[in-house]
Amino acid sequence: MSPTVEATTSTLRKTALNRVHRQMGAKMVDFGGWDMPVEYPAGWGGRPGGLIQEHMAVRTAVGLFDVSHMGDIRVRGRQALEAVQHITMNDAARLAVGQAQYSALLYPQGTFVDDVIVHRMGESDYLLVINAGTREKDARWVRENTRTFDCDVIDEGDDYTQLAIQGPRAVEVLAKLTDADLGAIKNYWFTTGTVCGLDRVLIARTGYTGEDGFEIYVPSDAATSARVWHEVLGAGDALGLLPCGLGARNTLRLEAKMALYGHEISESITVWEAGLDRFCKMEKGEFVGREALGRQKTEGIQRTLIGLEMTERGIARDGYKVMDAGGREIGCVTSGSYAPYLKKNIALAYVPPGHAAPGTALEVEIRGQAVRARVIPTPFYKRIRN
């Protein structure tokens, strides 16, 4: 995520909750062409605010995110499974109805069009949740690469307001608002139920924070979206819930080592380099990118993604140079930040495999100065499952 440009034009796209965010005093930024909240101020409803507080609320209590800028592509029809198998790297045939999986759309060279969450909605019905900044590109790519299959491809990106309720107390919050049996929904499964009086709301036990939690999909009209947003805030009021912006979403996903498009994954980075091997099922048969990945598997990779902990003062920002202990440039940082829960400065970077062993001493160039760092295992943070 690179929410660095202040929203100044009327051309930015807005979610149905845009007015609500502004009424709450959120700091708004241009994120991939969307006018989105990066953090909320302290004081709203008596709550604390700011990125650090929001991050900690998700790790220790619960947070609420508007993630309606994410895209949704429906693939359904007689050959929907064959189409999804052709365009994604994971094995969609393993999905039961009501189950979801992490996967990716790949170019023929084995690099990323985007990463996606594939939901099996019915026997021949799949929902692909895609990133905000790649919505139009992804929809075009899916259509082009499924045209030989007997299926319909429908862009449903504007049909839903998507809210993420994340944190160890997410179940308690959502249980106040739904008749669904939340305890019966396993990680990366979903169901439908009544939420805030709305029937057949999709409730998925998924998220992008490294915590337990849910993503719910409600109708995208502004009045309904605002009502649900405020009802979730009210349900979580006594449980420490904070509204959270994209700033906290970025630091949370970094601690959990979740890839971000344009940073850890892109059209020039392959699956093996990104270390996403466990989600790529070469044995399932042909899919876009498989042939190139097979060659690279044999030839080996020239770079790999590592975790860094700064051992001297300084934050390694995206794009900073990484050097070996002798000062020779060997790679670059893809994401870096202060980690609020871990209370240290961390980063992800690409370097040659020979420099990837935990404990390896490296340096990061920060404002012209070489700052010491060391390779550490990832994910930096992993929640303890009950």
C-alpha cells in the first residue's frame, strides 16, 4: 500500500461510506485511485485514534475497516471450475461449497497479475476477491483468459460494501448483530446469514491483518452501508473496537508478512521468488504461468523475499537499497515500517538466496547512510490459535 497522495481531485472513486469517513474526521488519501481513510482522529466517540492505536486495537481487541474498494469478479456456468483452474495457481477443485482459498492470477512468465481470494459459492459458481488498484486490469484479464470456457464473467465490484471486522474480539462483536453460528465458520470458510437485519449477507472468516476476524458483504447503497457501519461500531463500543484506516491495515499485514501487490508481488516477480510455493499447485495440471514456473523451478531463482529487523536506529522504507556486510548493493526493500505490536523496525526485501539465512548481517541505505540490519524468520508476527 502506498497511501501517500492527499485526495485533491473529484476524479477519485469513493466507497459508499466516504461521507461517513469524512464526518468522522478521517485523514483521507488517494489509494489506487480511491479516496480512502488512512487513519481516524482521537476523540471520536470518546475513543483513542491514530495508526498506532488502531493497529493495537486489532491485535488486542477488534477493529473495523471499510474495504469496499476491493473488487469482486464472479465466474459461473457449466465450465466455471475449469476456467478458474486455468486462470489461478491454487487448486480450486479442492474447494467445497462454502470454502475459500488464497490464490493468484499469473502471466505466462509466472509473475503476478494479482493475488486473489477464491470463494466457491455453488457447484459451478466462484467469487474472486481482487485488489482495489488492479480491478479493471484484473477484470479484463479474467475475461480474456476464460473466453474459451462455457462460463459467465461478471464484475460485481460495485455491488457490495465490504467491511472487515478483525481482532480477537471480532466474534463477540459480530455475534451481537447476526443469527449466523459464527463458531461453526472455520478459517477461510464462509456462510450467509442475517446481519443488522439484512438477509443473506455473505460472512467470510477471512482478512488481511494476521488476526481472526470476518469480512461481511452488504448492499452498497449509502444509507444501508452507513447504518451497518454504525451498528458494528456500536456493538463493539464496550469491547474496545476502533474504526481503522489503511495505515493500520498496512502495518498489520506487514507484521504478518502478507504480500502487497506492487511491493512483494508484481508483474516482474514470480511465485517462487515471492515464497508463495505452498499456494501454487503444479500437480493440478495446466494453468497460465505453469510452464515458466516449471522452468524456473529447475533453473533456480536469483532473488528471494526475506524479513529484516533493523539493528540500528532507522526505518527501511520501500525502495531503499539493501547491501551486504561489505557495502555491496544486493537488493531492495519492498515494504518497511515501525511495527507497533512488535515495537521494532522491520522490513521485507528481495536479495540473492545466498544472503537469506536468518542471522545474516546486512545494511540498508537510509538517507545516504548505511544502517545495520539482520535477516530474521517470517512472519514477524503469528497469532496464537486457540
